[in-house]
Amino acid sequence: MTSVGDRVSLRYRLPDGLTDVVGELAALSPLISVRTKSGEMVHIAPADVVSMRELSHVTVRNSEIRELEHAAALAWPGTEQHWCDGWLLRAGPGIGEGHTSRANSAVPLLFEANLHALPTIVDWYARRGLPAWLALPERLLPVKTPGTKPTRVLVRDITPDITPEDVPGDGTLRPTPDAEWLRIYERAVPVEVLTAVGTGEEAGEVTFAAVEGAAVGRAAVTTSPGGTRWAGLSAVRVAEDSRRRGHARAVCSALLGWAATRGATRAYVQVLADNSPAATLYHSMGFRLHHTLRYLRAESLLPHA
């Protein structure tokens, strides 16, 4: 999904062939308008568009993707972790059915991570009765297979104007989710997986926000190897009969305020590519694309596959 304000690469038809333009999306109707880096405005009829791809707002290096993914992996470490040739393997009880891919997958965090480790990764998960899912951030490994759950990783700064606050009404912030939080969340993720954060010396902090009977959310603050304190927002869910009342925004604002008190200076969310309502909310809160990732079964990349 693309929105006004996104940076895009767009290919479109001209009378004598195809051409491309890169810039900020200024309008989607009646014409698609793109403002280039030089300030030129290019207007294109929607019928002439061949393809449009969202780009990060600034140039993102591979090392920056690793830094953010390291912090994000610590925010959902599962209850068991293992390092294998630059990969962080994560697993937890009750999540083998894919309830949360983030806490039950291997992610290539170090530069030396490569595909030679796949047999060992497959064996590690098999011994736990789990499928060997890989979380593959873009550009870090030469894997062309599309995979599943295409995900956009969006980021924003935590600015000085963000102040600590509880969610409105009867809202609360607590270190563990209670029965009401779990009821609204509706996903069968064990509490020990939800509350896990950090591994070993890389400790983190986690909190759970709720608007009573209406909405919930989770935030984890972890530190990347370069020292940045990242706040990861996740598990934001609004009860069906309480939607479109601003509860999700209130929960996210409260979580960002809490993260600011824990020294976080940047925030991220991971949004499935087809989740347009969530993407619209986070875009309105200043989050912009950093990179993408997808999930893939490790077994599918083994030679015999």
C-alpha cells in the first residue's frame, strides 16, 4: 500500500516506451503526481502506471538494517535462543503453529550469516518439534524466493514532544498482560513469550497498555549493537465493537511516551504488507518505511528441496 507522502519508484508508459520516476508521492487522484528530488512535479495518468514500489525515505545501508533487526529480535526473543554462525534462532512453547513468527524464527543478524548454516538451523528446530522459519530482511542474503508474510518495517524518531502518559479513561500500563488484555488480544500466544525481552546481557524492558474493554498494545525497548535505544510497538489490537474511536492511536501514543522515559530515541513497527488500516494509522503518526522482510521455510532452500 502506498500513501501520499511516501517515497516511490514509479514506472509508466510514454508514447514511445517506458520510463521511471523516483520521488515523493504528492497525489493519487485524479492524476498520480510525484515530486522529484529537484522539485519537479511529474503527473501521470493512473492507466499509464506499469508498477509502483515504495522506497525508504532516506538511503538505508545494510548495516542499519542489521542494527534495527537486532533490536527487533531482542524484542521478540521467544523463551529459548541459540546463536548459529551469525543467525539468532528463537523458539517458544505453544507457538509452533505460527501464532507469532517473530518469536519462532531464525534471523541473520551478523555479517557472517549465510545459507551454509541452514542444515544446522533445520535440525535445531526439528529437535524441538518446530518448523524452521527464517525471517529474511531485504538485501541481507541472496535469496530470491518470495516467501510468506511480506512485512514493512516502519520507523520514526521519538521526539522531545513525546511525554509519558497513561492511555485515556481507565487505561493502564503494566509489566505483564492480565486476563482482560489477553481477551482483547485474542491470539494464543503464551504469556511467557509475550513478556520475554532481551537475551543474556542484552536486557530490555517491556510494557503492556490497555484501554479497558477496548484496545491493547505492547512495547519493548531494546538496544541495538550500535547503542541506539529502539522502541518496538506490537500486539496493537482493538475490539471489533470499539474501532474507529481513536483507541489504537491512544495506545500507541502511551507506549511511545513510556518508551521515552526508558531512553528510547527511535521507534519501529512491523506491519504486514496487506494490513492497510494499520499502515494508515502508523503513517499518520509519522512512521515511514525503513526496509521490508518476509518469512521462508528453511527446508525449502536445502539442496534436496
